[in-house]
Amino acid sequence: MIRWLCAALRVRGRADLLLVLLFAAGFAALPVFALLPSLWGFAAASAVSYVADEALHVRAPHFVRRLAALQLDRTLRFAFRTLMLLALAQRLDAPDRVLVAGLAVFGAHFALVMLYSAVHHAIRRRRLLPVAVRNLDMSGAGIPAAPPAYLYRRFLRKLLHLDLPAHAGLVAALAAGSWYPAVVGYALTAGLAVAAVLALLVQFRRARRMPGRDGVIAEVNRQLAGYRPEVALYFSFAAVSRDFMYQVNMWIETLESLDRRPVIILREQASFRYLSRTRLPVICVPRADDLAELELPEVRVVLYPGNAGKNVHMLRVAEAKHVFIGHGDSDKLASSNRVSKVYDEIWVAGRAGRDRYQRVRHAISDEAIVEVGRPQLSSIRLHADHVPGPLPVVLYAPTWEGWSDDDCHTSLIPMGVRLVEKLLAEGVRVLYKPHPLTGRRSAEAAAADRAVRELLAAAEAPAPLSSVEPRLAEIRARLDELAGREKGDPAEQTRLARPADRGDADEWHALVAEWHRIFRAGRAAVRHHVIEGQLPTLYECFDQADMLISDVSSVVADFVASLKPYVLTNAHGLSDEEFRAAYTTAGGAYLVDRECARLPEILRSVREPRHDPMAEHRRALKEYVLGPDHPTSMERFNAAVNSLACEGQLAESSRAR
């Protein structure tokens, strides 16, 4: 029942469910206490509604968005509470002048909130730039500073809470029988609301000095002419969020290691919010006609980590060679898509990637496929260098449910709960890292994810992190600062953009390493853990794990680099022979079906390393999937970029003649 309620209300656990019940009880009690009337009952219900409403915005944003979809948004909730307060005052025989003044003040407050919202919207529209930039000197563009955060960010929450003085004053007046507290509260609410609107109007005057489209693009082109980029990474996704930006972030360090000068081109403004730290110039151009105005005469290679409709806006650039690099090799259909025919070349990790495209051999020529390895995997610790702990550590990293049932490879729905129950019964330590998109399409996947989390939480009470959490939060804040996420809106980030300090990269890596070290020490007493967010990283989880259990996904192909034992879930009951024939990465894997009957025997490969019959298969599979160790992946990737760039330059020279 509780699990069903959590799913229906879009909350994660019992604590959030209790918060929703308090929220509902607080608002439901307001009209009851107003009509009885009960002053102190109303005051208590009002306080509960304020606190629960604010807490839900932090802990259960999905529930809050569902309320807004039902037209029960925050403004309506505040108006309802105010109306009930006036009804209470009338039932307690407050003088007419107090009621009329209250109605006037509360009405004026909501009118000022509407005016403030309109001015805020006007400022936001004026601050929209055709091109947003990082790591290029845009001081010459003449972009005015953003309004202060206390006026600009989360403004509605702050403005609506300005009714607190008036509410508190009227309640105090009703309790004391003196109307002076009400007058003071009314004055404070009205005065603060008027002051806020006047302060924002001053910011609106400044926003009117924003430079025009042509001026901004001209300044960007001047900076690009000085930098002279030769390689571009181009990314677009219709619904950009933190869940998708890993497709870009995984390539940043590789781009920074190239011989040639790279630039990153993004098409959605939200991308800036989730882009990782980089010293490379980053240009965000939402509109196709603005993209066409950018001058990139020396760009000869364009790299695409994903297939998106807006890719056509860059593919039309005939002077460049266009390459699909993807965001991980896997046995999913996305890793051998016919759409890839639009690119000049397709770069894959190893021979396995080339062979996958034989599925669509009538669309993709073998000459268009280049094996470049996976440069991102160079930091992964090898099995031979791994020092096991007192308990076997199993990383369960299921994929998500996909965009359709035809491409649904997740084990969470058919067997995730049973698998975790079996792991707990085997006495191993479980690290659970679900795909960030889990539950995005399927309610069944979301329910299974919650059930797994509850199993792990019930298996062992979390150890307190109070002693290390402040330092972890401090490190995360500094990482956000280094990544440029704390510099306001895209216009403010562009205004402050300067060429990156190369020393920032050293600080970034040192802070990430320190975060992981502190986190491991703080969680040493905890057996099981749910991994969420960007930290700890996936590759850090690889290093900590003795074994991976996963589904058909690029996570498996990456884990192969470690040569550690891994397990693939065979959730659809194929025979071992059929499964291994269908999925390349199964060649070095142990297989487990829905019943998980083989799991105890499989875990022997961790508990008794000599009993690991798949070890030789993993060594052979590593080269097949990821390519040879020498030359390194970075060397091969860099050579491929250089070769294609030279080819593009020769083709351009031929056209010029």
C-alpha cells in the first residue's frame, strides 16, 4: 500500500510520504479551524502548511509539479491560506476596518506579485542572447550584469512569503484583542512588496542596455578568429537535463588532449547548467540561423556524440568532415543505427563495433568505420591491481527501460528485486547505480527502482555522515564553481567568460580525488549504498567493485576494460548459446536468468579468484570490444582526428583550385 501511494504521489519514500500527508492535513484543516472558529488550531495548521509546502519543494519536486498540473500551484495555495485567514478573522468578529484593510493589503500583495513577475519576465527576455559563451573573452560585448540573485532567482517563493508579516500580525491581533500588530504586519507586507518591485524596475532599466544580436555574434566571431578552432564537438538533445549531458561530459578530457584546437557547440541553453568543467571554448547557439552566422573557417572535423534532429544544421557544412562518435559502445540497436549513414565516418572502440554495423551493411560501408578505442577508460584500475576488501563488492548497474518496449533491456522490471534479494542473502556488499533515466518512461521500472532502494535501506541502517558531509558539500560547491554553474544565467556567464586557467584542471582533479577519498572513508561502516548524481563517478564505482552485474548496455563494454568478472542478465529466457550469439559483450560474461539460481556459483569467481573460468574469455573480449592496448586509445583517437582534418584540408584546397 505504501509503495503504491509513493508511486501515485511521485515521492521516494516513507519520510516524503509523511510530509505529503502533513501538507494535505495542514491545508485541509485551515477551513475547518476558520469556520469553528479556532484561532490556535488555525495558527498550527497554517504553520504546518507553510513548512510542509516549503519542504516538499526541496524533497519532492515531482509531487509539487503534479500539483501544479492540477492547477494547485503555489500562488493558489497561498491565496487559499490568506482567504481562510480572513474568514477566521470575520468569524472572530474582527472590526470591519481591519478586514477591509487586510483585504486591501493582501490584494495589493498579489497584484504586486503579478507586476514583479511581469517585470522579471521582461528582464529574462531582454537577457536572452543569440549565443552564450564560456572560455572566450566576451568583455567587449558590453553585456550588463545580471540582477542580484536575491531579486532574480526563485523570486516567486520569496515574494509570496512576504505575506508572513501580515498573517502573523493579524493572528497576533486576534489573540491579543489589540489591532496594532495587524497594522504593523500589514505595513511590513505592503512596504516590502513595493520595495521589491521598485528594486526590480531599476534592474529592468539596466537590462534595456543589452547588446543586439548582430553585436553579440560579431564579438563571438572576433574571439573565434583569434582562437581558430579546428575540431568541433556538436551536441543537441530535445530534452536536455543532467541525465543527458554525460554524453558530452565523457568526451571533454579527450578533446582537451587533442593536438588540434577544439570547440564545443551546444544547441540548448539548459546544456550550460550541466556541462562539466572544461578549458575549451564552449558556444551555445539555440537558433539555426544564428548558428549559420558563426564563422568557423578552419573547422575540418565535427564530432557528434548523439543522433538528434538538429544535427542537420551542422551536417550541411560541406567544408568539414562529420563523424559519429556516440556515447559508449553497446549491443543496443543505437550502436548500429542506419541513421549513421549521414556521417562521413563512424568511430567505434574496436572490432566489435565494426561488426555490429554489419547488421546494416546495406546502409553503412565498411570503409566509413574507424576503430579508435575508448580514451575515457585509461584511468580504470585493472583486475590485477585491485585489492579486494573483507566482503565481496557487487556493483548492480541496470540500464533504463529505453524509449520503447522494443529497445527495453532493463533487468529491473522482470528480476531486479529478486536479484538484489539474492545478493543480500549471499552476504555481499551491494552498490546500486541505476541509469539516470530509470523510470522516465515506465512506471514499472520506477516502482522496481524504489523497491530495490527500500531493500537496501532495510538491510542496514545508514551510518551517519555528519562529520564528513560539510567537507563533501564544500568540495561540490567548489566543483560547481570551477564548472561555471554558479555564475548566474547564460548571459551572466557570457559576460564573465574569459580564457580558462589551465591550473583549474589540476584543482578539479585534486578535488574529485579528495571527494572520493572522504566519501569512501565516511561510508566505510555502511555495507550497501545507492549511487546517485555525478559523484561518485561510474569509473570510481568500477574501481571499488569486485564484480559488475548489468544489462546489455555500454556500461558493460566499459567495465570489460578492468578485466574483472561481470554478469549479464538474461531476463528473457534465451538459451546461453542464443544469448551469447545475440550480444557480443556476453562473450566474457557469466549469465544469470530471472531465477538467479546460478548466482552463488558465479560469486565463487570473486570469493575464490582461481575459480574464474571466464577470465581467459574476458581477456580476448577486451581487445575485440575496445581495441588493442598499444597504441593507446588516446593516441589512436588523436591520430584519427589529425588524419581526417588533413583530408578535409586537402579537399578544401582542391575545391579552391
